[in-house]
Amino acid sequence: MLRFDFVKLRIEKGNYMADKEMLFVFNPRSGKAKIRNKLQDIIDVFVKAGYEVTVYPTQCEGDAVCAAQNKKDRYDILVCCGGDGTLDEAVNGMLRSTKQIPIGYIPAGSTNDFARSLGIPNDMLKAAQVIIKGKDYACDVGAFNKESFVYIAAFGLFTDVSYGTSQDVKNVLGHMAYILEGMKRIPSIKSYRLKVGYGDVTMEEEFIFGMVTNSISVGGFKRITGKYVELDDGEFEVTLIKMPSNPLELNNIMAALLNRNINTDYMYCFKTSSVTFESNIEIPWTLDGEFGGNHKSVSIHNMKQAVRIKVPGKNAAKIEGPVK
């Protein structure tokens, strides 16, 4: 495992010296591996801001979880760079850690849905400046059985596309890769009979898709989760799509979902702080674009303002809809 320790920088005639410590975890393969050309400049931003930086390039799935969970107590901030899956791992590790510290996020993935929701720029150096100059934002996190997710837990149509599409294809095509891969699945739509419960409501129907979200963007599409979304209110936006009876109805459903024109003949949409799903068969779920396991029973609840993420100062007070 590669690891670089940047010693404390003390320059007598300079205007800065290292008096804070940062753990910088990055996925070297995310989003066309573009961090390779920016790594030195990013670290330079942090060192000039007074940080001693420990760099940890992930080698395999789950590395960011371990790095965040087992980090030394001396660190003042954890910064992760990669796609939404890398952020998900960092948050999971932070929640398991004995010391909670702010998280900085430099998006380097194919879609970067959650960064868009937080107002974090896609430009990596600008995102690094946000970590230095921005403010802490206490953000909700989802608990999914014994795991957690940052912005989406989903099942059904297209949800396996993100983890079923190779990293090389994602790197070349970006979020269009998900759309192209998903189009191949339409002839083989599968439905799941589920009992869904939230608050005093219980429903049981055939669904082809469901998502529990805390984001203004999914798959690169804005508004798809709702027109009024707050990321710190302790509530999720839930969308459940019923089984269509014919291809025309499916087209209507897709159009309604993308335009967020709610049609109760096709879908259920509601806000809740917790929701349960029960099925007679195991259903594959995705958490923040990565495989979340096969489950018959799923319990999801909102951990209100569970982590602190660095966001641009103008967005720190309130990140919310309506989404334009």
C-alpha cells in the first residue's frame, strides 16, 4: 500500500506552517483517473493552508472505510477524492470511528450526484479550496440495516447499472454509460412484490423501482427526487414505481419521473424519516451506486445531521430546494 507522510512544513520567511493534520484518501481510478494529473496541485493547496497531509491511495473496495475508521486521533480533517462510492465509504468509516471530524470531498467520479447537491464544484482545485475556505454542513445520512448510505438506497430497474457497468466504460463515457447500459435492460423488466411501511401507512404492491434519497440529483438528473429537497431535515424523499401494464405506460412513467410530474396511477412519492421493505424473495439493492447486497427485509432510517461535510460558505446555512 502506497503511503506518503508529508512532514510539518515550517518556513521561517514564509506565511504558513503546518499546524493541522489531514488524512487524504483518494481513489486513483475514479472518473478517467483524472486525479493523477492534479494530485500534486491539490496537496500543494492543503500544505499552503497549514496542513500536514497523509496521502492514502485506495487499492480495493472497502479501503476508504478502513482508512476512515482506523484513522489516528491526531487528524483534524478527513478528505476523500473519488466518486460517490468513495464518499460513501469514507462516511461509513467515519460513522464507525471513535472520533468524528469534518469530511472534505473532492469529486472525481462519473456523475458526482451528491457533490452537485452540496454545491461542491467539479473542478478539483476549486473543490480543494472549498475544503480550506468553506464551512461545515451537518448533513443527514441514511442507516440501511447495519450499513449506511450518503444519498441513495435503491432497488429494481436500472439500479444495478452503476455497479454493473465497468469502471473503464464509466471513465470513457461518464454518466451516459449508465443510460446506455440501462437501455439494454428494458426488454427484461422485473417486478418485486413488496410490503412497504412508513408512519401509519402500509402498502403492498408490485414495484419495478424504488429509491430512498437525500439528494437533488440522481444519475446526473436534477429534480428526479423532488422539487423541494433539504439535506439536513431528517427526512428522505421516497419514490416507488408500480409495475406498468404495457410499454406505453412505461414510457409515461419514465417521462413523469424525469420531469417530476407525479402521477399516482404509476408511482408513490412521499417524505419520511424511516421506511421498511419486506419481500418473500431476496432483492438486490444499491447504496450510493455500489452493490448493497441482497435482502428480504430492509429497514431504513434517517440519521439527522450525522456527519459534517465541507461546503462553499454561501451554501452552509441552508442547502435546499426548490431545484431550478
